[in-house]
Amino acid sequence: MASTGFRQHTLKNSIYCSGTGLHSGARVALSLHPAKPGTGIVFRRADVGGPDAEISARYDQVSDTRLCTTVTNDAGISVSTVEHLMAALAGCRLDNVIVEVNGPELPIMDGSAEPFVFLIDCAGVVAQDAPRRAIRVLKPVDVADGVSSARVEPWAGSTINIELEFETAVIGRRSMFFDMLSDSFRGDLSRARTFGFLHEVEALQAAGLARGGSMENAVVISGDTVLNEGGLRFDDECARHKALDCVGDLYLAGAPIIGHFHGVRPGHAINNRLLRRLFADQSAWESVDMDEAVDAFGKKVEARASAASA
């Protein structure tokens, strides 16, 4: 049997919350439930019922990437704004969870993944009697679209590096590196909020979108100024949030990715295109037990350390 750290995990108990949908502005009820080994992350529309209510949280179910990530099943039933919850599930290393929601959009909460991490902590996490699986990248795969690009390549670990550039002094040129095998998700990424520019928010709301958006659930930037009372949670909060979005989007692979992701001005669309291109090439990846992948990672680290001290 795999060690506890490399076994699949689910919630110990169900947990409930409610909040506002970022784009609909509607009140949304959300509940997270334990699930059997091998279930994966599954969204269930409580307002639909029957077999058409369930949507697998997978890259090939992604139907829209404008402003957020939306997953849709074959019956046309959708759930949108899934990326922050997916990031929390990835960061807390949960494999099997039923996510029940009574509408087509998850609540935005405070615009970060931290409220979802809090829910997971309150529910508790339990190991299951099944090995955790991982997707190991075997060769580089990349995609590009204008100034944005994304690449995943073989790596002895599971890491994310993003580069971001905006003209505003609030963001400027930033980069963010994150190691998914570390325990730093809570402190480094989970609290980073989504961000937007005042003129864009006003235009979206005038078009009937982002109806639930406010400075209670997003960082709002006007010129070189942050309009939120209290300012930013981190000097590089926007870069951290972009990395958080990548964590959530990449977890739609259906398992942790053993490899290195590099995104330049990444977004939901290019993240999904990268996963589709990766899985379309059977020679670019393999499914392995997590303990096998991490053991190989440890041996490479030891080899590097020995070489450095020789």
C-alpha cells in the first residue's frame, strides 16, 4: 500500500457555504461532499437533478474560458468560475470530492481560494485506500497566442513559473515561481485575489456581466492606484493570483502534473489549450503512481546534491 501522503484523499465530512456569483450576481449555495476513491472532482447541479446534473472537472469538459473557466457536460449543463475552488482542491491535495451547487456558477467569495481552503479545513481530510495518481510529462509541449504562451516540460518535481506584465505601476513586470510539492500553497497563493481594471469592470457591468463584482471580491485598479481599502495583500498579489489560476486550471488534468509549467501572460484559454495539446500526444505523458513520481524526484535531488558536494 502507498504511504498516507501518496494515497488518494477526500473530505472527512460534508460542508456548506453560500456566496455571490461573480458574473451572475445571484446568491449561490455550495456544498462539498466526500467521494469514493477514483471518483475525481465532480460538479453536481442541485437545481438540475438526474444523471445530467454531473460534470467531471476535466480539461476536455471546458467549454468557455472568457473571464473564467467553465465546464460543461454532454447534456449542455454547465458550471462556471471553477478555477479558484480547483486551486484550493489542488493545494490541499484532495482527489475525490463532489461539489454541489444550486446554479450555473460557483460563488466568488472574496476573490481568492482562501475561503475554500477554510471550508476544507473545517470539513477535514482523510486518506483513502487507493494510490494517488499523477500525470508525468515526458517531452516539452507548448502553445502560443499573440503575447501569451504556455509550456510544460519534463521536470523532477511539480512547479509553476509565470511571467506577467502590465503598464500600471500596481503590477508592472512580475514573475512568480511555485512548487506544488511544497506546503506553501496556503501562505503563498491561496489569499491572492482576482484583479481587474476599473474601466473594464464598468464596461462588463454595462454589458450585463460581472454583476456580482465589487471591491469585496476583487482587487480593482485604476491607473496606478488600487481602489480597495487596505490595498494589496502582497506587493505582487496580481502575479500570485495568476499563478493560483494556473494551479486551478492545470488541476483539470484530472491529477497532479509532474513537470514544469511556464506561462507568459497566461490565461484560462491558453492553459486549457496546453492541456488539450499535451493529452492529444500520447508520447508526451504517462499516468503513474504519485509515490513512484515523487521517489524519482527525490533520487534526482539527492544526485544533484551529491554532484554539488563532490
